[in-house]
Amino acid sequence: MSTIALGLAAVGRPAYITLGRAADLGDARDVEAMQARAHALLDAAWTAGVRWFDAARSYGRAEEFLASWLRERRVPTGAVTVSSKWGYAYTGGWRMDAAEHEVKDLSAAQLARQWPQTRSLLGPWLDIYEIHSATVDSGVLDDPEVAAGLDRVRAAGVQVGLSVTGPRQGDTIDRAITVGGYDWVQATWNLLEPSAGPALARAKAAGMGVMVKEGVANGRLTAHGRPPEPVAAAARERGVGVDAIALAAALAQPWSDVVLSGAVNDEQLASNLVAGGVAWDDELAALVGPLAEEPEAYWSTRSGLAWS
């Protein structure tokens, strides 16, 4: 059975590209307020049985917030699974109106800088370290210096993975399968953008674990967006949120191991977790496919979402 994990992209920095975030998160965006929110959300997730937490170097202070929570709550190593990523640097300066919020650099030098930073914060809790938003065009999967750096990560007892992005996610996944040595892949898959599904099935068959990110399409498959009427109708009939239907779709995929919730508050997390109890039936299965947008159109829309 797939499990739901908590992704910290939206609670580690003041701005992110999730629809409705201003209403869900509120106006208090200073470091202390965001840390308190992150800790409260992690407490709620722990109480609800969530035991997997996902961060990244570029998620502002997400790694720091997670690390302080793990230490303050004295969470035993082995009691949780922690994954994080390298490749982007947070450059937003803790400003909502920053000209740029993150910068991508998938070089060996970036890995050499960021790996010790992540390791010093998350230490013995870190289980998986991923390339952040790898693409075929970036060349990161064929860079021998990056490969050597990832060997050092493995030597430290940490599994290696990659997250993928863009309309050619499938090509990147297939290249990772060919290159070999990757334990996990994290990909965008949702009812609007399911194109990576066949490649994720191949990754699963090759022995890789599969994490699903952006299952609610950055808020488009929630009440804050304009969800397709078939999804909204299915949610009404079952007395759950649109988000629960969207995440249930990801949980139901036979290649899916972990589905990330991007919740920013307790109520949103609780609504997301309802997905685990949604009975997957033929009516819901029929939603997968017909609602899909062309990948290029989907990713163009995503790139136009405002940071809020």
C-alpha cells in the first residue's frame, strides 16, 4: 500500500507557488512564525501517523525546521523516513517580493557544497538524498563528477534518488533507469498531468521506489482552484474534499510507494489524509486519463503560478 508523507516545500519559506496559500498560511511569515507553524504541522502529522518527511536545500529553512523538530521531540532514528534534495539554492532572502526565490545548479560543486549542509542538519535521520528536478537536458545523470559525489553519499549510508520535472519527466526517468544506481525517483503525477506514469511503472519494475509529488497540482485540484467537474462531483458524492480524490488517485497507482502532501496547516493535512480511506472504484479509476492536459500546456500553466 502507498503511504502519505509530508512535504515541506510550502512551510519552509515565506513564498511558494500553491494556490490559496495566502488564505491557508496567513500573513505571519517571519522566521519564528514559520518555524512555529512548521513544528505544529509536524506535530499534527506525527499524531496522525505520518512517518515520512521530505525537504530540500532550496525550501528556505525547511531542513532546519525539520531538524530542530526531530531533536526537540527526541524522535528516534529509524522511527521516521527523511528525504531531502540538492541542486537548488534558496535565494529569496526571506522576502515575498524577491526577484528570484531559488536558483538551480546541478553541478558536482553544488553537490559538494550542499551535501555537508544537509548532513549537518539532518544527520542520522537522513535516509534518502535526491537530485532536485533532474532533466535529461541538464546532463546531471551523465556527469562523472556528480556520480562520484553520489557515491560518497551512498558510502555514508544514505540512499540516492532523483526528482524530475517538466514535460519530459518520462525521458529523465528512463535515463536514470539506464544509468542505474538510483534507489528512488520523485515525480509529478496527478489527474491533470499523468504522463510520467508509464516511466514510473518501468522504474518500479527496475527496483526503484516511487514518490509522487504535486498530487493536487499546486492547488489546482483543491477548492482553491477550478477542479474539473468530474473530480468535484466525485468528492461531493463521497463527502470528501477534491484534494482527497486527487491524492487517492495517486495512492491507487500500482507503482506508487509514497504520495506527498503539501499541506500548510492542520486542517489541510487532515483533509489530505482522508485520501487514504477513499475506496478506489471503477468510477474513480475512470477519472485517470480523460482529465489530462497536454504536458507542455500543464507545465506552462505551472510556470505561470504566482509566488504567494
